[in-house]
Amino acid sequence: MIRAVEHIAIVARDTEALARWYRDTLGFRVVVAGKGQSTWFVGPPTGAVIEILPAGDAAGEAPLAPYAQNEPGLRHLAFTVDDFDATCAALKAEGVEFVGEMIGSPGGRRLVFIADPEGNLLQLVYRPQPLGSETAR
């Protein structure tokens, strides 16, 4: 049976630039380095990695249609953080685009969305208890 998520794919106009952003801005490791517009794999210290594939319109000939948040399909990737405030402050200092307001809950959960350079939504999440634990809310 299935044990874990190995990787998630993102199609990018500039695979190398996006891989560098994940490495330099989010501190991801490069698992497999592509050459130019070839495929890259990057990921946080633990967990699934992101495969970055070249877009069919990588040369920029045709614009890609945007998705609405409530349309079917993948909408964001969520990453856990240890120190929510420090992470957000560091990303703001790097000029990362924040999408919407930070959200908190009475149980201590906090989250916010950011966008990578190609507009993919990433959610930063802090939970006092891991998702799926009996006390997580």
C-alpha cells in the first residue's frame, strides 16, 4: 500500500529560476539539479519534494489561464513551520508576496499564504499539535 507522498510536480516557465527561489528563499535543498529548462527536484529538510517541470509555453508564446481558488484541482502546497512569526518576518524581508491576511485560531493554529515567483500558492502553517493528532483542531 501507499506509504507517503514522494513528490508533487509544478510546471514552470523558468525551472532553474524557480528551483533557485525555493532553495535561496525557503531554504530547500536541491535533490536533483537540472540544466537550464530541464526538470529539477527541490525539497525541505524532511518530507515530500517538489518536481519542477518546464511548461509547454516556457518560451512565453501563450499565456496560461489563471485558476480561481474554488475550481477543481490542486490549489496550494502547505508547509509546516516551527516559528511562524520569525518565518513570516524573514520572508517579508526577502520581498516574498503574501496573499491575504494571516489567520489564527483559538487553539493556536496560524496560517498564511505566499506566492512563489510563478504565482503558485504556498501555505505556511504552524500547529501546536501535528495535523491528525487527537488534540489538533
